[in-house]
Amino acid sequence: MEYYQYIKALHLIFVITWFAGLFYIPRLFIYHIEATKKPEPENEILSTQLKLMTKRLWTIITWPSAILASLFAFLMLYLSPGWLSQGWMHVKLGFVLLLYAYHIKNHFIFKDLQNDIVKWSSNKMRLWNEVSTLILFAVIFLVILRDSFNWIYGVIGIFLLAGMLMLGVKVYKRIRARNPNA
């Protein structure tokens, strides 16, 4: 147990780097999708550079961080199995499963874009980009508040946050329509 705090610190470090990758990868996807709409040679130059950037982010930072965050989480649960008997931890692990689903879906999008297959619009990708934010808010509040977490306020808060994020995307879309360089 003397190493528990070190394991916890490593878990948090890799959760942070995992989320950094998950926050940035859809942004690169948006740029890649928008680059496909540009004329040649700009399309080819941008697409080639964005493929390289996403490949490095995805394979060097995001995937290893996900694996290491999970490894240290499993180790913490092994050392403190009592956490698994608490309700808030079950809900947190449910959100972690959602995070993995989000990660895997991003992997499929990554593979498609690496093969020049564009299935998403940049606007839909902007909304998709906010999913990890919602999961992060839910997990942080669950971990910090634990048993004092008020479900009604929590659910209302997540929906309000989702609404604000969607509103922000719509406002940004209007701003870009008026000024493409915004």
C-alpha cells in the first residue's frame, strides 16, 4: 500500500494525457475533413500533413495513455478492492466504458481518414468532439463528490452542459459563416 499514491499519481497523469489526445484528435479530424473540400494542391498538402499529425498523436500519445491509465486503474482497484463495492464507482466505471466506446469510435474515424474515407461533416465532428468533455465532467464530479453526488442535479447539470456545448458549436458555425477565417 505504500506505493498506492505513486500508482494513483501515474493513473492521473495518463488519464490527463489520454484526455488531451481525445480532445485534440477530433479537432484534427475537423481540419482534415475541411481540407478535403479545398482545391489541389492545398488538399493534398494539408491532408498529408494532417494524416501524419493524427497518426503520431493517436499512436504515440493517445493509445499508450489509454492503456497505461487503465493499467494503473486496475492496479489501484487490485490494491483497494473495497472501491468496487461502492455505487459511485460502478457509475464511474460505466462512464469509463463509454469513454472506451468513444475512443474506439475515434479509432475507426482515424482509420477511415487515413484511407481518405470521409463519412462525417465538420459540423457533426464538432459536436462529436464534445462527447469526451461530457464524460470528463461526469467522471470528475463522481470521483470528487462520491456518495454526496445528487443524481437529479448531476443529470440536469450534464444536460445543461451538453446544451451549452451544442449552442457554442452553433454560434461558432454562424461566426464562421460570416467570417471563414474566424
